[in-house]
Amino acid sequence: MTLQHYLVISAILFSLGIFAVLTRKNAISILMGIELILNSCNLNFVAFSRFVSIPVDPENIDGQIIAIFGIVLAAAEAAVFLAIILAIYREFGSIRPDEVDTLKG
Amino acid sequence: MEELSLKTFIFYGFALITIASAFAVVSVRNIVHAAFALMVTLFGVAGLYVFLQADFLAATQVIVYVGGILVLILFGVMMTSGRLEMRIHIQRGQLLLGGGISLALLMLLLTVIANTPKWENLTDDGLTLKPTTERIGKLILEDKFLLPFEVASVLLLVALIGAALISRKEIRD
Amino acid sequence: MLLSLMIFVPLLGMIVVLLLPRESEELIKRVTLLFTLIPLVLAVYLFISYVRSAETQFDVNINWIETFNIKYHVGIDGLSVTLLLLTALLGPICVLASWRNIEKGIKAYMALFLLLETGMLGFFAALDLFLFFVFFELTLLPMYFLIGVWGGPRREYAAIKFFLYTLFGSVLMLVALIAVYLKSGDPGARTFDIPTLIELASTPGHALADRNFQIWVFLGFFIGFAVKVPIFPFHTWLPDAHVEAPTAISVILAGVLLKMGTYGLVRINMDMFPEGMAYFTNGKDLMGNSLAILGFVNIVYGSFCALAQTDFKKLVAYSSIGHMGFVILGLAAGNEMGLTGAILQMFNHGVISAMLFLLVGVLYDRAHHREINGFGGLGNRMPVYTGITTLAFMASLGLPGLSGFIGEAFSLVGAFDRFPLLTILSTIGIVVGAAYFLWTLQRVFLGTLNPKYEELPEINGREILTLVPLGILVIVLGIWPDFAIDMFSESVVNLSTKISGILGPQAGL
Amino acid sequence: MVVPLISIILLSPLVAFAIFALSGLAKRSFPRQDLLSTAAMLIALVCSFFLLRDVVPDPEPLAVDWVSIGEITISMGFYLDSVTVIMLIVVTLVSSLVHIFSIGYMHGDPRYPRFFAYLSLFSFSMLFLVVSDNLLGIYIGWELVGLCSYLLIGFWFEKDSAANACKKAFLTTRVGDIGMFIGMMMLFKKFNTFSLYDGTQDGIFTLAAAQLTTGDMVWLSIAGILIFCGAIGKSAQVPLHTWLPDAMEGPTPVSALIHAATMVAAGVYLTARMFPILTVSSSLVIAYVGGITAIVAATIAIVRFDIKRVLAYSTVSQLGYMMLAIGAGSYVAGLFHLTTHAFFKALLFLGSGSVIHAFHAMHSHSHDEAHADDEAHEHDDHSLVHEHGSEIPPDQDMRNMGGLRRKMPITFITMLIATLSISGVPFVFSGFWSKDKILAGVLGRAMEWNSIHHYILFGIALLAACITAFYMFRLIFMTFFGEPRNQEMHNMAHESPWVMTAPLIILAVLSFPVVNHLWFNKNYVIPPEQHHLAAPQHAYVSPDTKTGDANFGFSFFGVSDAQAADEAGGKNGEKADEAYHIHKRAHDIAMALSIIVAGLGILLSWLFYHRRRFSAESVATTFRPVYNLFWHKYYFDEFYDGVLVALTVWKSRLFARFDLSVIDGIVNGVSTVTRRVFAAFIGFFDNSVVDGIVNRVAEVTWAAGGRIRRIQTGAIQTYLFVVIGGIVLIILIFRAL
């Protein structure tokens, strides 16, 4: 397995995540897209850490730790995101982002 | 074309599962189905972690994502819609534009990956890492990542409290 | 080091004042007083420990901006130590004079005042042309605000006028200054150092010693200083500024700022450009008499204008113009008597006009107007005030035994040697001077008491305290002028030999 | 002993004044300033007498370096010769007596302590002037006495007339002082020193004498005349005499001390001090000024009714006399008359003060109120009698007096003695001797040089002597003889207390020739030599002034003529002998003539004012133009006020307006023009370009805002589209590059 394999997978996941974020009309779907993006990033970190550090220090696992932090971040983010979604839902009765447009100029 | 060993085969399998389920996440109309597809994706990524010899991370991925976040998402779906099956409505123009942009982005990333010589032919063949759990524990708790770790824990705390506060019913008081 | 300490102590004081809370006004005043007393003590020490010679002393010479060879070079000679003493003396007096009559923003006022004091002290001590110019300009800004914010009804007009006038002069001065710098040597060897420049300017064959160059540069500096002095016709900012400025600022304006002009004339124009000076004072033709004519015009014109004033402060302001004319006349003479008289007159005018403005301020604080004809018969109501005013008036009109006389008399005696006719005509100013002061004395203090002022309170202890040191100086210098003359006689002899070496003995108008 | 004594003389009055000034600054007043000042003056008087012993013939000045600048050294110090000592005694004596008199006269005045303090300051200044050895010192004293005169004339400054008078006095004398100052500058330019006598360096006199052989007489003459200008101002000579009569607004003791005995005589003293450098031409100018003053003032005095003004004009006239004497080369005679005049004129003033005191005591205890009240009142009664610049206060108006000799015997007798003295009644009164000496000196010079100028001057002097006798007796007759003209005031009049009469009596004694021996002993006062008279360019035969002036004393108190002649003959041989004979003859003629004119004057006065044989009014009507001329004091004041003062004020207004409109106008104009020109250009630029741009930008922004705001959909996904699309685009662009 080469680095490029992982990078390609990661890139596909990332693009799909972006696609979800851009096109879904449901906040929770958007959240899922974001989770995809985060996963692709974590995958990137771990892959780079693994392959690029081999000539220098094969035992380096810094990328993994960053990925752990990424997961932590994702967890926190998911919690807050859902809380916000709940609040919005109470306020607007909808979680469709295009209906939540009080900032419209 | 390289040799199709078992390991390679399994790797491609995981990759395929991951990508296919991710595609399902963004494409199925039922949000609950999407959530379950996401679960598959997350499993796939965990599998890929195993291939990268990140055992602890793979476990974490399964526990936190599948056990935590995904459940959270499902709760969110239930609490907002009142029913588990919820149709996802997509406009055509938006779909096309979003697809275009995503595709462009993908093409871009792929060209970058293909055209960066430094990243070519980097393999980890024949190298096995020692189990990482212990080292991760040490790195986090007594080495250079102590401070980020503490910050992350505070972040989690804050997120916890914040989420509880925001989602409270009587917010104005 | 002591000298630098003296210059920058008020600046430190300014910082301290700025750190104090706005509400504790008494504390601010006391702190300001303290920070103006320190330079006074230092100035007295310098005055006493100054060794009589023509050399500069207490020099500090360190690099400041090396690219242009600008140095922080300060030092004193007999002339500057005298004026430093005057400045340092007027500092605390002005603070005391501002004790009660500054109604708003006392903190900003005191801070600006301290900044002004640093500028003035630095100016008199600077021995680097650039530093000299920096300090010269440094006095401008606080002065602008002090007049423009705390002044009378037309303060903005007066402040702008003062500012633009002085700036106009400064610009010409700056041009001349740069010209001197560029001519002072090859690139790399150029200097702003005043003693060095003086030496170069008297080295035959050096670019600075060129007669034509000196004449032009002389003119540039002269106009810059002439605005400050002020010399006719650059004087009209003075009455306006004085009338609008608060009392203490008038005191500084007349007591110190005008001296900056004449000090510059001596320090730069005479000492550095003797050839240029000689061109304007050789007495051969119109140009050769021009400086003396300006002095004469200042005396007579200022005196006559003063005679016509009915605003007390304006009268004193015009009298200042007249009295500064004696300085110019004495400088134009360029001989020992004339120079001594001119320098003495600088110091004495500083003391006397300070007294006069303080006295006007005392009256203004009580009656809230300055119209001379609106008073009358105050002599009975305020005998002590009348007594001090009479002393100041007499000193100003040149009564022998008081300091004003010595300066005037020596200037005239010196000038008579070279410009007999102009000097004789200038004596008209003495008579007119006596006339307007006595007339004022009569209109304000003599005659029957104006019933409006039956309850006018007598001058109080604080005000007396501000006037007494000046009064003592007036009397002491009148009786024993050598006390001051001794300080700068060496420098004067040096200068006069330099000038007369070029001029020769011939007389002008 | 000399320096300590002089120091005590100078310092004691100064200390008295300083105590007043310092206590005033502390807003308290020293309890007995009167006694302090008087005591100080008496100390000075005693010390002055001690100094009599220390006089040496040709003394060195006792000087210290005052200012030194390079080569130039200006010294300040004392010069003590016989003239100095005599002046010291005169000043301290008169001053002491005036102090004592004032204790009575000024009693009850609200500013009583201040009066004595001023007197002390004056005494100091006058004494300083007298003892100074150099021109600058004299000038300092000169101006200081002027200040004191100013302060004392304006002592009752509530009166506008007093306030005007003091200002006028100071300014008028200042004009003269400027002349003196210019003269000093000329001498300094020439000789580089202010010292008169030889000390460590040569003084002006020596240097001038050395210069005379090379001869720049014009320079020296001009300098002499200019210095004399100071004396013209201070001694109230024509044309600067007008301040002295006005100065009578001051308290009467002041008039006696300053404006009769001492300060005004300082001019004479100065002229005498400058005697060695007076050239023939400057002497002649001085003599003429003196002569004209003598006659002009005397004629004005005839028609005055204010008792103090009469005395004031009399003083002016007598000062003219002294000037005439010095101008005619009679150095000793001038100074002699100065001393005798000091005593009898002080006496006359104090006597008149006694009369005024007697009168106004009834009005009010406060002087000023009395004056203020009566001024208005006076205006209605005597609208015709309009003294220029001021009304006559009723207590000084001789037309309110008469018959006082019984009411005030001491005042009467003492004033009569003084009047006899000033009128030149022969032999027993000092005034006769001094006046006679002047007349003789002038005539002697005239005969000796055969000079028409001096004959004219002699005639003037005789005429003035006659008029003097006339108006002085007019004063006595109007005041003390006849019937009281104002019964009410007369009833209230009384003799003054002893503190006032005692000084009168002492001065009366001094009006007899008790000090004459000082002047007749030729070894005591030695006239300085006038070297220029020996200079070759003068046609006149030089008389030896030592013998010429000093030797025609009648052997009454002084040395005999014969004795003097012997010495002169022994020293100077034939020429002196010849001069002596001329002067002897001149003296005889002058004495006879002076007795005749004095008698004539007294007789006329008696006929006019006592016997009423002729009516003064009818004479006045007959010679209306002449009377008017005298009455209006030759229109000097009108000329000064109407022309010189008005011109000065007009000029000052002109200058001020010029300053305000032209100079300041130019400045403001430049700023206006700058503003306008720039404004025209910048206004255009501003409106069309800058403002235009601004407005366009605003419009565009406004319009754009209207459109662009639609982009702000409020939908997050729209934004995300843009952001991500943008990123992709940017990367694509950079990749392409």
C-alpha cells in the first residue's frame, strides 16, 4: 500500500463530505457530511504520519495523536451542533438551513 | 499492476466499502439510512487505520464514532423530525452546482496527489509498529502532548456544558 | 549630566502628572511645582558653580542620530546659564500664578506647561544645531495648545496666528540650517555641532566662511529669530497672543520665548556668521544700518503703539516690543557695551515683563477686565499692589537703580558708538515709555476711586510670593549688575572682538 | 573716616525707607515711621558736619569697580570736596527741618507714614546724587530724585490735579534727562569713561583738558549743552519749567524740600560739577537760558494769586539766576546763591505751609476732602480767574488772606526775613550777598571780555532782581498786611504748633549770612579750572578764575579783598592783577545797582499793595496784552498740551492704527488672500473633483449595496458554495500558473 492509496480514498471522502454539506437540505445531513470531511482529514494525518516519517523515525505516531484530537473535536462538535439544531428547531420549527435566513440582507 | 495478495485484496475491500458507503451517505434520501451508511463508512475508516497500524486509533474510531457520535446523530434525527424516516429534499440546481464543485475539488486533489513526486512510492512494506496504545498514553499524559490533551479535555467540558445550556428549553431566564 | 537632568526633569514631571488622577487637582499642582522647583535648584547650582570663562561647561556630547552625525550635545556658557536661570525661575512662578485661575483641565495644562519648560531649558542648553532646532520647535506645540485652549475669547485666532508666524520663521531657519549642514564638509564629515561650526565658519577659506553664503544664511536664521523676538514687522502675533493667553503663559511668552529669538541671534547669527552680521551692521549703507534701524523702529514704534492702547495687557505687550528693540540695537552695535547691554536687557526684560504680566493678571483675576480707563484710584484700595506695580513700571521705564536701566543704558551707550543718530532718535522711546507707564499708573491707580471697585481685595500672599523674587532681582541687578555681567563678559568680549575685527572702527548713522 | 561717614549718611535714610517698604509688603506698617525717618535724617546731618573736617583741596574719588567688561571698567564711588560737603549739609539740614515741620503739618493724614518714607527715599537719592564721583552715579541719583518728586507731588493722588502734576513733572524732567543721557553717551564715546575725576584711570576732566589742545571744541560744546539739558529739566529752566508750578500740588513741605531747596538745585549743582568742560559757547547758552528763565518766571510770578505758585515761579526765577552765574563763569557765586536760596526759599515755603495749615485746619482734617470740595465751589466763584490746569485752592489764594501778621507773628516775622533776603536788602541778609556776587560776576565777565552778551545778561539779571523784590513784597503785603479779605477764614486762622514754627525760626537764622565765610574763604571752595579758556583758539583773554571769582567778597564775614588780592597778585602777576581790578570795579557798580533795583522793587510793591497808591487792576487793564501774556505764562502750557502732547498722542494713535490696520492687515490679508486664492481653486477642485469623486463613490456604493445585499441570503449553504467554489477557483488559477 502506498501513501497515494490512502490519499485518494481520503480525497474521495472529502469531496463527498463537501458535496453533502453543499447540497443537503437537512442540518443533520450536513453534520454527517462534516463527519465525512473530518474522517478524511484524520485519515490523511495518520497516513502522512505513517509514510513520511519512515525514513526519519519509523516509530513516530504523532499523526495518530492528532487524529485522536480530531475525533475529540468531532465529538464536541457533534454535541454542540446537535444542541444548536435542537435550539433552532424550537425557534423555527424547521432544520432546513435555507429556511433559517434571518441574516438575509 | 501490483500483485494481488490477500492483504491488498482486503485493503481494496475496505476502501471500496468506505467509499461506497460514503457515497450512500450523501445520496440516499432517507436520513436514517444515511446515518446507517455513515456507520459503515466509519467502520471502513477504522479498517483503514488498522492497515496503517494504528490499532488504538481504530478502536477509538469504532467506539467514539460508532458508539457515540452516530447515536447522537440518530437522537438528533428523532428529536427534530419526530419520526425516524425523514425524506431528504434536494433541489436540482443546487445538486448540480454542488456536484460540480465537489467533482472539481476531487479532480483537483487527485491531480495534486498524482503530481507530487515526493509522495510517490512511499510504502510501509515489511515494517511493523509496536502496539501504539502505551506510547500514546505516555505521549498524551507525560510528554509533549500533555498541554493539548488538557486543552482538549477542557474543550470537551465546555462543549458538554454548552450543549446542555443551548438545548435547554427555558433558555431565556 | 546635571544639565541633562535639569532639562528632562520637567519631562519626567509631565509623565508623573499624566499618571495622576484628573480629580486630584491640588496634588497635580503641587507635583508640578515640585518638578519646576528642581530645575530651579539645579539652575542656581549651575549659576554658582559656573566658572567665568568663554568656554562651554557641563558639556554632554553623545551620539543621537549617527547617520547625519546629529549629536545630543548640551553645555552652557555665561550667556545661556543666565537665561537658564531666568527660565528655571519663571517656571515655579508661573505654576504659582496658575494656581487658582485655570478653571478647566488643570492636568493637561500642567503637563503641557512642563513639556514647554523642557523645551525652553533644552533650547538654551543645546549646542547641536539640530537639537537646537528640535527644542525650538518643541516649545511651539505646548504653547499653541496653552493659548488655544486656556486663552481668552479670541484664543483660536491668536494661537493659530502665533503658530503660523513662528512656523513661517522656522521654515526659513530650517532651510538655512540644512544649508549650513551641507556646506559644513564633505559627505560623511558634515556636522551640526555648534562649536565646531563656529570654528569652521571663522576658518579662512572654508565654505562656511564665505561672505555671500554667510549673508544668506544669516538672513534665514535672522527671520526665524526675528519672528520670535519679535522684530517689526513680524510682531503682530505678539499683542494677540499676549492678550488671549492666560497670565502664566503670557509670563513665559514675554519672559522666555522672546529671549529665545535674541539668544538665537547671539548664539547663531553673531557667533557663527560674523561676516553676515558685519554686512548688516557695518554702518556704511542702508543694509549696513538695517539692523540698527530695525532696533530703532522697534523701540519707537512699540512705544508709540503702547501709548495708544487701552487694554492693559496689550499695552504691556507693545512695551515688550519696544524693549526688545533695545536688545536689537545693542546687538547691532556689536561692541562690548552694546552686547553687554543687550544681553542684560534680555534678562532684565524677562524679569520685568514677567512682573508686569503677573500684575496685570492679579488685577484681571479681581476685576475680570483689563480696560485701563475702567479703573481709577486703586492706589488707595490696594496700596501694596500699587507699590509693587510702581516698582515694576519704574523698572520697565528704565529708572536707574532698577535693573531695566542698566540694560537700556548700556545698549544705548554701546550703540551710540556706532550709530549716533539712530541712538539719539531711539531715546524718544525712553520718553514715550515713561509717558505710557505713568499715564497708565495715573489712570489705574491715581485719581478718585472708581466706586465699582470699592470692595476689590488687596493682593494676596501667594501673588506676592510670585512677585517678590522678581522684585528682588530687579533691585539687585539694578544696584549690582556685575552679578550678571560677570557671568558673560568673557563671551561678550570674544564676540565683540570677532565682530570688530571684521568691521573696524567706522561709524554709521 | 570719610567712607564710613558717607555710608552712614546714605544708608540711614535708605534704611528708614526700606523698613517702610518691607513692613508694607507684610501689610503692616512700622508704628513711628515719622520719628524713624526724622532720626535717620538727623544722624545724616550730624555726620555731614563731621565731614567738614575731612575736606582736602584736591581729593581722590573713593571708587570701586562697579561693572567691568573686558577693557571697559565703570566705577562707582564718592567724591568729597568742599562743594560736596556744603551740599550735604544743606540737604541734610533742610531735609531734617522739613521732616520736623511735617510732623506737624502732615498730622492726621491717612498716609502719614508713607509721607516720611518717601521723604527718606528722596533724601537718600539726593545725597547719592551729591556725593557721586561720576556721571552715571549722578544720573542714577538724578532719576531717583525724579521718582521721589513724582511720588510726593502725587502724594494726594485722589486729586486729579495732583495726579496730572506728578506725571507732568516726571515726563518733563525726563525729556531733559534724555538730553543729559545723550550728552553722557557723547562723553563716553570720546573718553570711554563716566568718571569725572582721576582715580585709577583718568577722569573726563583730565581727558577733556588733554583733548583741548588738539581741539574738538564743537563736540565738547554740544556734550556740555546736552548735559545741561538735564539741568534744564530738573531745575525747571525755560522751556521745561512748566512742571514746577504744577508740582505745588504736592504737600507744602515737599515743595519746600524738593521743589525749592534741593532737587531743583541739583541742576545747578550738576552744571557746576561739569564746569571744567563747559566751553565758551556752551557757557553762553547756559547763561542765556538762565537769564531768560529768571526774567520769564519773575514776570509770571507778578500776576499769580496762589501763594505757592508765586513761590514756585520765584524759585524758577532764582534757579535761572544761578544758571546765569555759572554760565557767566561765576562758579562760586552760583553755588553760593544755591545755598542761601535753599534756606530762605525753604523758609518761604514752610511759612506758606504754615499759613495754609492755619487756613485749612478749619475746613477739615483731611486735606484731600477739603481740596475736592472746594474745587467745585471755586469754579463758580472765580470762573474768570482760571489757572491753567488747576484751580486755586482757597487756602492758598492770597485774595483770601490779609492781616495775618497779628494772628501768626512767628510765621510773619520769619517769612519777612526770608523775603528781605530774597529781595536783596543789603548787608544783613545772605540773599543780598549771593545775588550781588552773581551780578558782579556777570558784569565782571562783561567788562573783562567786553562782551555784549554779558552786558545784556547783566541787564536781565538786574531787571529780574527788581521784579523779584516787587512780587515778593506783594506776597508779604497781600498775606500779612492790610485788612482780612475773608473774615470767616481769618477768624479761624491761628499760629502753628511749635514743631512747625521751630524749623521756621532755625531757617530764619540761616537766612542771615552765617555760612558766608565758607564761600568767601577762597581756600575752602576752589573753582575748578576751565582749561578751554586757556586754549589758543579763544580770542578772549583768559582770566584766572580762581582770583577772578573769589576775590571780591566784601570784608564782612569772609576774608578781605586786599588779602585775596595779595595772594592773587603774588601768584598770577600782572594779568591777574588787571582782572582783579576789572572785577573790583564791576563789583562796586553791581552792588550799587542791585541795592537800587531792590529798593525800587520794594517801593513799587509798597505803593501798589500796601498804600494802594496805584491799582494793580488798572495797570493790568492798561497793559492788557502784556498782562495776558504773564497770566497765561507765555502760553507754554498751551503750547505743550495743545501741540506737543496732542501730537504725541495723535502719533501714537496713528501708529497703533497703522499697526492694527496695515501691518496686521497685511498679515491677515495674506492669510485671507491665501485662503481666497486657494479657495477659488480648491473650491472648484473640491466641488467638482474631490467632492464629485466622493459623491460618485457614494452613489455607486449605494446602488451596489442595493444589489449586492441580495447576495446576503442568510442561507449558510449559499455562502459555503461561494467559499468552496472560490477556493477551488483560486487553487485552479494558481495551479494553472
